[in-house]
Amino acid sequence: MIEFRKVSKTWPDGTEAVRDFSLTIPSRSITVFVGSSGCGKTTLLRMVNRMVEPTSGAVLIDDGDVATRRPVELRRRIGYVMQHAGLLPHRKVIDNVATPLRLAGVGRAEARQRAREALERVGLVEEHDAKYPSQLSGGQQQRVGVARALVTDPNILLMDEPFGAVDPIVRDGLQQQLRQLQAELGKTILFVTHDIDEALLLGDQIVILGVGGEIAQVGSPAEILTTPANDFVRTFVGLDKAKRALRIEEVGGRRVVVDADGRVAGLLT
């Protein structure tokens, strides 16, 4: 379990990124921070592995203050996936994934074997092992990044807009794969995005953030859509748009879902 206790962050230039933020992240579930650029969501995520130090307040993992842990040791126990994968361009795929294990003192043969298993888990076949990152597609690079984050079998996985730089079709595949992995592995995942549709698809708990990390609403996807806390949330999730106002109609003997403009949005099976 991750807990933020009255966390604030002010940058050296005086900019206040986060103000008095408190929240509990349930274990073995996906919590999504969603909000516009500059709302502090990435700053909060990076406080968990001490890539950002809070100006005040505390971040706890299982009731232990992360500030008491050595940053390097802490980061080796937490998976981290960023938007552009962050792969080492001069290392082959298999060695990129094995890097966290090698840094932890695991032998080369064992590290490579565990890296191969992690790559298979994210759907990359053995023929990719000897390739370099530049030889992979954007979606494949992100899968390698996820495999590297999972290779040490961490309890916590931090994901900072990991699918934001790939095209919509690839992004959909990555999202579906993450849902499948979570069903199998049951990690505590903190996921950052600016895309409300992605948040609704992936999140068990969604945290909608305003300026300065102010919490506009916390809830399940169903709670966010059915009982928005205020007009800001209503507008942010798009309840004033046709695609959110869905109804069921019968067309040609089949039941279809249509939006407020009468456009077909799906088929009931």
C-alpha cells in the first residue's frame, strides 16, 4: 500500500507543483492519476521512488517512510515505465531487460533467462532478444520497457504516460495487455495519464487532479461517470459530449449502443 500524507512540492523558482496532497493507493490494484498538463501527477508519481523529494509531508509504502530508504535500493524494488521506454540504445533487448537484475548482483546467465521470461510475458518472441531498440517499433519498445520493469518481480509498478507516444491501434493493444498482466500478477500500479478514456479503461481507482495536485474527485470509473463531484469533473470526463450519453436501440434485429447524435458506438452480444 502507498500513502501520501500532506505532501507538498515547491520548485526552486517558487512554483508550487503540489499542495497538501493526501491519498491512499490500495494494494494489488490500478490507481490512475489523470489531469491536464501541469497538475502535478508526474511529480506525485516520482515521489514514490524518490526521483522527486517532497518539500513537506511524507510518502509511505506499507507504513514505512520512503525518505528513510536509500534511493538506489528503493528504485530497484519498484518497477518504472516511462513514456519513451528509456531503453539503452547500445544494448540489445535482452540485456536492456536484464539490466536491473545485473545491477542487483544476479549472474549474467540467470539474468538473461529471467529477462527472456519477462519478454515472453509481454508478448515478445525470442527473435527480438538480439535486436537493438532502434530496430523495434514504438509499441515493441514500450513492451520491452514493461518487461524491464517487471523482471525483478516488484510489488509496485509506476507508469508515467507509458502509452502516450504510440499510435491509437498500438496503444489499444498495450492497454489490453496491461489489463491482462494485472489480472495475472496483481501488482500495485500507479498510472499517470492525461487521457480520461485510458483512465476509465484501466483504473480500479481514478484520481482526477486539478491545479497544484488538488483532488477534484476520487472514485471507481462507475462512480466518476454516474456521480461527478462538480462541473469541473463533469466537463473533464466529457459528460457534456455526445459520446458519453449512450442508449440502446434495435437495428436489424440486433441491439446496438448509440450516442446522443445517433452514431453507433458498439454492439451488444
